[in-house]
Amino acid sequence: MSAPDSNLEIIQVKYGERITQKSVVFHNYADYGQPDGDLHMEYNFWVIRDGEKVMLLDTGYDIPARDWLGEQPVKATPDGLALLGIDPLDVSMVITSHFHYDHIGYLGLFTNAQVVSGQMEYDYWFGKWRDDQLEGEFTIESDLRNVKQAEDEGRLRLISEPTEVYPGITVYPVGGHCPGELLTLIQSRSGPRIMTVDAAHFYEQVENEWPFFAFTDLEEMRQALSFITKLTADTGATVIPGHDGRVRDRFPQVPGPASEIATVVG
């Protein structure tokens, strides 16, 4: 069920994709005794609209400039926003699920937005930056500088406990994939949606509680997956995994020029 009088709309926007295998992305997949297979992995960010107000969950990154894992570019974030008629300067809030490159790479575009991030995420990555330990990580200095700019301008809000950051939008620090990974529950006009982002990349993780291969704390990741199961049962929410190409098969496209990249998930 949706929140009373909820006007929140959620649009998933694809900016990249690649094909991977179950044995590559699921931790100790061989232990499950199931056949391997391809997975269509999509790279997304999410637009949250409340009337004229525009917010984002994550930002995507510039794939051609980095080419980290062989992702194929689809539509760069600035171009995807333009197709949706969104000026980055009009975005009032950006929730950062975590500080990996593919989630905050374009944060610098949104210079008028409040930035909502996990306190533990901030402490972990800024500690690595301070100690010159970012080499080989999925976080880079230039991205963290955009977080620092938001902090210096008084736009950074750090979260250390479940917090309603906007009416109908609650974030939960769950850790696991990253120390400050944030799960987001949105009471959309179509019903509650759990936006897992990288707390659960694929439907298999939601259905079976299978950990992803990349984590800072395996037990925290298992606990996060169990929390998703409990929160789903408690709220009746629909779960939207962060990188699963099958999400686009289950929800309608946005009408108009953005239809090839944008999906209405709430």
C-alpha cells in the first residue's frame, strides 16, 4: 500500500550495462550446487519526484572516462536527465547509497543539493583518503572531493541510524557491501519500494539471501540481506534490486524520449 496522499514517483534511469555470470558476482556460488548462467547487469541511478521537487538516489558515473569493469555506456547521466527535462541545478537532494565510483561519479553536477550519506561511509573512505590508501579501490579522490565540497558548503547530512530524510523517504544504514551502505524505503504513489542499490544487486540475492562477491564485511552483508527480508515482510514493500536488468521487464517505461532508459518503478 502507498503512504496516505503520497505523491512520490520513482524513475530508474539506466546509464550503462554489461553481461556477467552468476559464478562471478555471487560469493561462493559453487556451494549452492546450481548451474552457472549469464546475468544482465545494469548501472542505474534513480530520480524521485514530489510534484516540482526533484531528488536523486545516486548519480552514476562517466563510463568512457573510467572503464573500470568493461561496462558499456548507454546514456550519460547529464544526457539522461536532459531527456527527463531535469536541470541538475534544480535537484534538491542526492541520497548516496555509498561512495563507490559508479554511484557518486557525477555528484559534482548537483551543487544546490543536500547530500545524504552514511556516517560510517564518510569515516571509512575519508580515512583511506587521508592515509593515501585509495589505490586499487572502487572510490577515487576526485569523487570524494565532491563530497567534501558539499560538506564545506553545509550541504552534507551524515546518517548513523534509520532516518526519515524527507516525508515518505527513510534511509537505513546496513553496511556490508560498504561500511556505510544505505538502504532506502520510499513510500511511493504506487506503494512502498525498498531501493536496495548495492545491498542487493540482483533478485537472486533478495530471494535467497546470497551475498555479493564484493564486501567490506561479509557478516554485515548477510545481516543486510536478512534485514531486507524482514523489512519487506513488515511493510509489504516491493524490492527493487540495484543492478538487475530484469527490473525493466517488470515495470513500465517512461513515455516519451526517455523510454529506452527510464522505467517507472514507483
